[in-house]
Amino acid sequence: MTMEYIQTFISDTRRSCSTQSSTPAVSTTEECFMGIDEAGRGPVLGPMVYATCFGPISRKTEIERLGFADSKQLSEKQRDELFGCIRSYSDLLGWKAEILSPNDISNGMLQRTKYSLNALSHDTAKKLIRRVLDDGVLLSEVYVDTVGDPGKYQALLQDMFPHIKITVSKKADSLFPIVSAASICAKVIRDATLKEWRFVERGVEISADFGSGYPADPATKRWLQESLDPLFGYPSLVRFSWATCTTILDNKAHAVKWPDDDDSQPMVAGCAKISQYFKQSTADSNRKRHRFFEERGLCMPSDF
């Protein structure tokens, strides 16, 4: 049975989505502290998950005694137990997460104006802080595991949220238990999406034996070699902007040649200009667009 906190994402794994716990009543009446961390930054398969965990400062010692530690130092069983602990303390702790789909990550990195993974990470952290504030949480301290230069990242967040004390640090998940808690949330949620992954590609059999998704994992390496379609490439589980993936595509997929337009050819009399094929009629504006174009943010060009 799919965990309820990933159901929306699993229903369509091409789209990023948000998930969260309920907001503890105490967090809207007392000042709170919060940690932010991610899981799945490096893998070639699956989503990246950013998560927060927050609670009242007055009970910081109690929260720290729950035994949170950097998720990378814990076994899967320990992470699951601690995430269960976070969820069981729903009157004390709240959490939120952003599940960033492989499709959205790759589309951003390959668009004309490249949207780097660092920029995506920074924007996601800002979004999580706003989401917590929008729920009425009295946030006064935020601790973040850095992406890039911690000083610049801290200044960026501090400028955007001047009323909150922001601390950005390397290894924050080892230094601050509340960041460790966020790390556990992110890792458990990412692992759950991989266990429950539903391939949206129809009419083809795709193995679910893809390992952890990290490029060095032998199971992931084998899956990447065996799951390539030489014409259509990879299913949407794959971050096709990763060098691991593009190298295999360059070596094993069919090459595509895009001939340059020959501007020296004279225009044939009576031949319509190419721009005529892109003009939108009134009938077109009332017609529902195909999902292919909506998912990729493609719109009708009007100016050449």
C-alpha cells in the first residue's frame, strides 16, 4: 500500500509535488526553529527531495533527545523508525517536503537559460520557508545544510527573510539535530518514491530492479545499460541531463542529425511562410491543448 505522503507524486511521477504533515497547534503560538536538508542530489535516477522539520524552541532539548542523526549515518530501519517518531509527535513536530521529479530537474538543466541544481536547491529552500510561514508557524530560527558557498547562501536567505535568524552551514545535518530530522524526512520520502515507483510509459516492460539510483551502484549501472531504447531513450525515472546518462545515449542510442537551414535557397512563389503555420486561430484558442505541450510549458510563438 502506497504511503499517503507520496500518493500524489506516485500518481504521476513526471510532475514535482509538495507533501506535508499537519501543522502542530503549538507552532502557531510559540516561536519555532526549523531545519532544512535534501536527499537525492547525486543520483541519476529518481527525484530529489527537500524537506523541513520544525518545532517549538521552548522544547528544543526534548526534541534533540529523540536521537536524530545525519540520515546517511543511519540504516534504513533506523531512518524509518525515526520518521515514524517524527510523525507520532504530531503535536510537537511538523514537517514539509518538496519532491522534485527527474523530469523537471532535467528539463530545467537543459533549457536555453540553464537552471542549475544549486539554483533549484536555493529556490526550493525558499519555497519551504514560505510554506511554513504561510501556515502560521512562528518561525524565528532556520538551520540549513549548505549548497555551494555557505556565506553567500546565508546572505541570500537572510535578505529574503530578515525577521528570521538564518544559519547556513556545511555538515549542518551532523551539527544540528533539527537538520538531521529534516534529512531523515527527505531520505525516507525519496526511498519510498523509489520503492513505489510507477512507470508512466505504456506498452513497454521496464524492470524495477534499478538499485539505489546512484551512478556507482552496480544495479543502477546494469539497469541503465539494459533499459535504453535506442530510439526513445530512457523512461522518466532517469535524469537525462546527467553525464552518466548522456554518455550512454551518445554511445548506444541512434544519432539524430539536424540539417542546417539553407538560407541561400530562393523562396518558391506561392509557398507559404513558415510563420503562417504557427498563427493561432480563434478555434485554436478554445481547444484544449495536448498534455505533451502543457507538461513541457510549450506555448504558441507569436513573434519571429
